[in-house]
Amino acid sequence: MKKFYKISTVVIMMSALASCSVKSTSSKTTTTNTSSTSPIGTSGTGSGGTSTGTGTTVSGCDGVARDGATRCYYKNIPTIQVMGATTAASSAGTPYWSSATLTSSGTGVSPNQFVSDGTFNIRIIPRLANATTAASNPSVAGKTCSSFMNNAKKLYVQIRLRQQGASSGEIATLSAAIDEASNIWHFSPPVSATPLVVEVINVMADIRCNQSGGKYYCPYADIPLNSPTMNYPTECVAFDLQYSTDETYDLPGSSAN
């Protein structure tokens, strides 16, 4: 009988010890993505992301990562605002805007960001024009953009990429609605040791189509130019230009070509 009691006592002590032991529980590890997505609308904000120094991760960038990319795609070009081209400018093939002018005008945009021999992809994001921004192609000196004419809802823009000193190059055709990114044009950039030149060579809008109630000049036509030889305000349109090169993340979105 005493032997039975001894065995029972041992069993009870072992059970007590087991109940006091720490139980292991399975834990779920949650990874939080702390990188913010760059809004579609920032222009004039640097390269759009900050390199971590690893050459593989760029924080705050909504671009598509590529091998060798060390920074976000470029979106630091100030919003481009234009008015309708004069007959003389159209006949002469004068660009509405040129990167060659931008990089030499003290805006802080380096010509080196236009250097690339393997990748040069581009898109536009149309914006509402405003009277406080000067057009890059005034028909006469001092001509301003109207503060009450803002009739464009969609834009059609043609952009040429060429080598310095060349008179021709590949032309991208892009279109989009206000505040929406266009599809992406994938250039086949020429091999060049010097910065490439980006030029806006044609801009059309749906202004005339909207004014006619959708009956005429649809979907796009030239931008109405009020009093071409006078300083009277006229209708203007605006858009952001964003692009990627060899050293950057690629632009997000579908291909235009």
C-alpha cells in the first residue's frame, strides 16, 4: 500500500511540473511596407525617390525596379505650360518646349539626367493651366495665359528624342485626360556620349471639340490662340513630363508602343 502511495505522489509532482512549464505558441510575423507611393502628381520634387545606397532599393518610389537602377524615375521637370502655336512657328517646326533650354536656364535640372543609351521611356500627365505660369512658347513677348479659359479635358502631345546636333529623331505620341498618366512610350535611344535632347513638337487638345458640343474638331485640334500678335491673354494647356533612363526605376503603367 505504501508503495502505491509513493508512485501516486511521483505522478502528481510530475503533472504539476508539466503544468508550470512555458508553452510555446506559434507567432505570425507581419512585415509593414513603410515606403510611400509617390503620387502621380508631383512635379518639381527632385528625382522622386531617395536611394538607400544599396543600388537595389529606392524608397518612396512607385516605379518598376530594374537591375542596376539606383534612383527613381525622373519627375523633377517643372510643369510645362504652352499656348497655341503661331502659323510661323508651325511652319518653321519650332518646338513648344525643349530640354536644351531647360537645362541651361538655371532651373537646377542637370543635363546629365538626359544621358542614356539603352533606356529612355516617357509619359505625360495633363494638368489644368494657370495664369501665374508663363507659357514656354508665347506668340509675342509677355503674352499671358488666361485666368478663366480652362476648357481642355484631354491632351495629345508629340515628343521627339534626338541627339545633340541632329535635326531628326524618334517621335512619341501620347494622350491622356487631366490628372491621369498616359501610357508609356519606349524610345530606342541613339548611342551618344552627350545628353540627349527632348522636345515637345506638337500639342493638341479637345478644346474645340468641347466648345462645339462634340460635333466638330474631335477628338483633338490645335489650341485656340487669341490675338496672336497682341498681349491679350489666351487659352493655355499644361502637362507634366516624366521619364526613366538606364540608371532609374522604370515608369509604372502600360506601353503606348
